[in-house]
Amino acid sequence: MAPLKTLLLAESHPPTLEHLKGLLSQAGYTVRAVNDPVTALEHFAADNPDVVVLSVDLPRVEGAHVVHLIRGHGQGGRVPIVAIDKGHLGRARGVSSVLDLKVNAYVSDPLKPGELVPRLEALVRAAQAVQLTGLAATLSRPAVNSGALKGHPLPALFHSIYRLRRDGVLVVAHRGLSRRVYFLRGGSVSYDSTAKADSLPGYLLARNVLNPQQAQRVTEALDSGLRIGAALADAGVEAAGEELLQLLRDYNRDRVERVLGMREGRYAFYAGDEFTSEVASVEVPPLAPVLDGARRCFTMRVMAGALRAHMGDYPVRSQEFGRDLQAMGLDTDDLKIAMQVNGRIALKDLLAHGRGELRMAYSLLWFLKLTGGVTFSSTPVATGTDVLSAAVLPDRIAPRKRKALPPETAASLREEALRIITRSYFGGLGLDIAADAEAVERAYHETAMRFHPDTYAEFDISDLKDLLELVQDRLSASYRVLSVEEKRKAYLQYLFSRMDVGRNAAVVVDAEIALRRGESALKRRDFPLAAKAFEEAVSLNPDEPEYYPFLAWATYRMPTGAPMVRAQKAQQVLKKALSLGPYVERLHIISAIIDMDLGDAPLARKKLQRVLEYNPYSQLAKAALRKVGR
């Protein structure tokens, strides 16, 4: 019997979605049905479907149609995509609506008999006739394990992969981003991501191994097909042999640890080793990233929940502990804690008074339980004996006296805690309003970890405990709101409603976010990207004159085109804006600067003086006028 073909169906009209799901299931497809583009991207990256069916009227994601985002994905070029319209509802947009999309077929009425299913079958047959090699061959197989990331399933999956000595690729996807972890003989050996911030050059830039220019050159060299050693050499960076291997090990572990802590999106594991010729592989202790990732990303609540039922029991090291010791990669402090797991000390005493601070002990015992490195007995047992053997007398550990928190640390925590409590949800997490869900997730984990009371378990923080708990409540509320797009937009609308922004038009949240993205691009002197963002802001809220000066300036500072042509385009933008807001001083000032650059100083001076007539305190106008000369 031939395996069922996996089909991703994305349709925002619920009755059509249900009807098509039933129709395609009867045709022999395993259907993943979703009703929004973001979830469609997650399913595409993780489930790796054989064919995709998308409605032409799906909402766009940050201005891009979901088809473009899929085609930009590493596996997006090989998958057939069929665009479906609303002919069955009498609202077909026509084939012209997909001319700019890279689809393989267009069906105006997907419910019309003999239309959709035969087209799909022909496309799937043609795609399967292509012989796949390398990574594509591995990902073409059905996933052996998949699901949602909620509930932290990845540590157990990593352990299972290690136990079975599997080769394969783990794909994790959240919104428009996907990450891949490559495994050989049960251990992670490489990593890649569609997120630019996750790239190896970005990591080396953050560690000051590369400067920005070198990072750009390395990125371009890697994109051209060079291996990392050659790419570094091309950028003038001397890193080879053991030094290069250590950089790759550090990068691999750092990124895999972040993957283990993901809580939203989907994952899938595909078995196979065809990718080995396409990725740079390094060996790290296979189980070490699980422990380090938990310590980095999990709250104490997660680890304590797994141990709660055994608090009165006596943990004892198992035979697996000795066999897996090298794979665990434990450091000296962890080994000291592990040596106390001797079957004669109750878990609650070991955690509270044993060696190592509380978080270290909790995370290690959670890890040993996950990997089978410890077993639990209701009575004390001797090390090396079966847990059912005769009981022995328990050991007692004297309670530890906690150290005083250094005064400078306490003062810093108070100051930062008050900042988090009193600022907006964005400010508390240290984020800009243009931050996406991934940035929110990362900032929440990092900030919550830093201010969690258990982080300072070895210190006496009794005078700070209430304040730190307030911080945790505030951070949790921030995450609940900002991690969900609809809630984030509603919160931004609330913030703007309380601000005296001095705008002529009603605030449009998406436009404000686009404006902020453009401002960030301007600071980086990325004028094309800035212009694109400002154009989006103007299109979303064309009645707001404050957006136009930014668009005009980015247009004028474009790196391509004749200065006179760019100046004319910028002045046209400003002219339109002046009809909306004749007293927006930035419009006149930018127009004057352009005149000045083009050599018309008298006209520039006249415009600036007009600004000072109705706003004598305008510092921008005064500074520009000084440059023109009186």
C-alpha cells in the first residue's frame, strides 16, 4: 500500500475549509488544515507536506503573501503549490490575482467536480518523479515524530534520539521562522535557521570574532556555497583546525539550547543521513545541550513539577548513569551533586541542603530523571544495590546558611525591578514596539530568568523576595499580551490612545510598527529597506502627514538614481503631505535641506524662516538655517 500523501490546506473561509478537508481526505491525502497564514508557515516548515493548497485571499504576513514566504524556504522550491479562488461563492478574483505568485496551478472553483483533485494528482506525480538527493531526500520522508512545542517535548525527544542512535533532522517552526538541528549517531552535529539573527556569522559577530564588514563577507561566501573555513579565510579571519572546531561546537550548543526552550510552534523529526555532505558537522556530548538548554530556558516550575512526586523518596544513581556519563558532559559542580545521589539522602534534603545552589540541583536531578540516570526508592538503599534490597540508615545533611547578597547586586536588582514594574510591557522587556513574537519570547525568557528568586537561591534575598515576585507577575502579564499578535496590537492601540502623539489622523497600529521599522533602518543607513517600511506606513494610514517626511528623506537618500531625480520624487512626496498637514515642520525642513543640497539656498532659507514664524522655538529649523547661512 502506497503511503498517504501529506497536504497542507490553508483557507480562511471556515465552511470552505471543512468541505475541502473532507474532499481531499477522501481523495487519499493526509490533510493539515489551517485558517491563517502564520500557522500555515509553521506547518509547512515542520510537516514538510507533499503538496500545498492555498487560498488566494489569505491575509499577508508583514506585507508578503504566504506563497512568497514558502518559496523562500529551503524546501519551498520543490513543493507543488495550488492557488484556489472563491468561484463557488461567486467572488473569484481571477487568474490575474496569482500572476505575481510562484504557484504551479490556479483553480477558480475548488469545489467544482473534476477540478482540484485531478490537478493535484498530476502535480504530485510530477514532483515524485524527480530524484531527490541530500537534505531534500531526508526531508521527503514522513516524519517519525512530530507535534506542537507546547509542554516542552524536545528534551524527551533528544533523549530518545540519543538512545536509538538515530541519524536525522529535527525541524522546529514558529510563525515565519524555522530552525533545523542535524543528528548523527544520536548527537546534534550541526544547526541552521532561516532567522538572520541565528546565523553563524551573526553569532561570531556577537562574540567579536568578526567585525560587521567581515560578517557580511562571510555571509555572502556561505551563500555562494563555500564551507565555513574557506568563508572565514575569504574574509581575512584566521580560524582553522581546533580553533574553528571549537567555534562551531560553541555555536551549535548555543543555538540547540535555545531550540530546546521553545514553547510555541511545531516540530518534526525526519530520519536519514543524506545531509552529511551539505552541512559542517562537529561532535559535542549528545545529552549536554539538554541540561544546559533547560538551565537556560526553563523555569524552576517546569523542573520542580517533574520531581514533585518523588520529594520524599531516596534517589540513587542507576547503571545508565555510568554508561551515559561521557554523553552528559557534566562539569565538576554537577558531579559533586551527582555523587550525593547515593540512595541514602531524601530528594527534598538533597535539593534544599546538598551541594550546589538550588537551581543547579533541581535541573541536574530533573535531567537525571529524564535520562534514566537515577531511580527512586521509598526507603534508603545502599549505592550499587537494587532499590528493592534491604534498607539502610538515611544520611542527614545540615541546612546551609545562605550568604548575603552583594550590596551592588541588590541595588541593581531593585533599580531594574522598579523599571520593569513601572514601564510599559514593551519597556519592561527592553523591546521596541516593532518587536515580533520571537523577540518577545527571547526577551521574556532572559529577563524572567534573571529576576527569578531561584536564580539567587544561595543568597538571603528575604528583603527582595516580594519585589522579585512582583517582577515575575509583570513579566508573565507582558508575555501573555505581547506573544499573541491580536493582543499585542490591542495593547499598542491602548498605548497610542493614551499618548499625545499630535497626529491628524487616527492611529493605525500596523502603520506605527512599520514606521518604527523604517526608523531603525534609517539609523543603519539602509535606505531601501527604510523606504519600503515608510511606504507601508503611508499605505496603511495615508491621511497621517507625519509619515511622509520619513518617506521623502529615505527616497532622497537612496543609493541609486540621479540626485535630481531622487530630489524630485522626494519633493513630490512632501508636496502631497503638505496638503494634509501644512504646519508639520519636518516637512518644510526636509524640503529645505533638499533645496540646499541642490544649490538653491535662497529657497531653502525662505522655507526655514516660514517654519520659524509659526514655531520660533524649532531647534531643527534653527540648526538647518545655520547650515544655509543667514
